[in-house]
Amino acid sequence: MGSTLPSSARAIPCSITRSNPRIAAAIRLMESHVDAPLTIAAIAKRVRVSQRTLEQEFNGEMRGYHKPI
């Protein structure tokens, strides 16, 4: 199965993969389930963290990586 995301959208910033392995794992899960997306709760369960913690960590890590559309 191929990803439907452009290659530029698939790149995980290196600082995230080094600084927060849980977030890197969550992003890999999202990328591998593009055709049938997982819920945030399901992703959190797979990376063994609460949904709230995953949301907080994701927001903290992604701050500064948002690009205007």
C-alpha cells in the first residue's frame, strides 16, 4: 500500500524523533493507517500513554512546525 500524502508531508522532523519517541511512534502509526485512520484513543493505547498525555505531548512537540496553508 502506498501513502496518499506528498513526500514533504511525510517527513518527521528529526528533533521530534530524537526528543520524544512516543510522538514519533504515534506519527508512524498515523502514517501507516492513512487508509483507515486510528482514533486518538487507539493511538494512545498503542503507544501506552493516556489520550490526554498524548495530546499534550503532541501539541508541545509540534509547536513551531505548523505551516500556514
